[in-house]
Amino acid sequence: MSLSINTLFNSFGSSSANGSFTSGLYSSLSEYSTIRAGAYKKLLNSYYAKTDSSNKTSQSGTKYQVKNNSTVEKKQLTEVKDAADNLYSAASKLTDTSSSKSLFKNADSVTGEIASAVKKFVSNYNSLVEEAADTSNTKVTGKVSFMTNQTNAYKSSLEKVGITINDDKTLTVDDKKLASADVAGVKKLFNGSSSMAYQTFVRASAISSAAENAGNASGLYGSSGMYNNYYNSAYNWYL
């Protein structure tokens, strides 16, 4: 109650004070009655219920955003891995020197099969460069940059056979120039373990592994719906 004992006794001294006392007493008794009736408790419960609901909504939104970001990143890494595997396969076909599989065996000119294999190599190379541009994983992008820098070292030789390195690090093939190019120059670039294509073959394998490992690490949610890997057990408990 808001009235003190002194106020109670002092108020008997004057009629005006009596009026003030009576008003204050009624007000305090009214507050006391409200508390006894449980109205304050109901108001507090309502307030905390709304606050708790707001917090849960915020937490739910945060978890959804983290999971959504993880899904996008994993999808990007999967696309990088697929592109790297395709480039690996295309490079493997060109670099093969075995007598039964070599595209350059007894070739005295750039055959249609050689030109087709080179264009497939370029197409898959470009796909990898483009897919890698969408991911922010530095282990993956670092290996892709290493690959494109290696390719750039062969810029002059590539141009002689009709392949140009673009500003975005992709490649463009001039079909006519490739078809009429010296087959020895094409072979030097694309066949055998000392060729540019073989170096790309090795890089594609490394990129594929890096993308796969990064994709596994970005799988924030396991089959149980709990956070995996770099999200610790304390956070799992909190969820």
C-alpha cells in the first residue's frame, strides 16, 4: 500500500487532509484489490508469453536462414564437383597415350575426333570456371585459380591452335583455326603427361576432392536434423 503510518495519523489534523487521506486510501485499497484478484499476474503472464513467442520466432528464423544458406552452398559445391569431374574425364581422353586409345596415334592432321575432344575439354573447362565463381569456399576457388594460372602460361601456344583465353578466364575455340592447326602443336598441348591438358587433368581431380570435402563440411544438418561438423554440441543442445 502507498500510505505510511505517519500519513495515516497526520491526516486526522484537518478536513482537507481527511479528504486527501480518504482518496489515497481508496486508491491503495483498489490497487491491493487488483493484485489480490490476480490481474497483475495475468498481465505479467501475457507479457512474458508474447516475449517468449517473439524469441522463438526469431530463433526459428535464424535456424531456417542458416539451413537455407547451407543448402545453397552445398548445391554450389556439388555443381563445382560435377564440373571438375567432367573436365577430368575430357582431359583424360585427350592425354591418353596408350596405343589403343590415343586420339593422336598416326594422326597427320587435326581429325574431327581430335577437334571434338578439344572442344569438349574447353566446354567442360569453362563450366568449371563458371561454377567455381558462384562459391565462396576459398579452398575450392584457390585451386581453380591455380588451374587457370597454369593455363595462362600456355596462352601463346593455345592461340596458335585457335584457343583464346578470355578476360573472365574462360576459353574460346576458333573451329576453323583449330581444324587447320599443326597437329604436332595440338598434340603437345593436349597429349601425354607433359601437356597442358595433363596439368589440367591433375588440377580437376584436386578441385573435385576439395569441393566434395567442402560440401560435406557444409552439411550443417545431419539425418537427425541436428547441426553437424563445425557447429558444436552445445549449439545442438540449444536447438
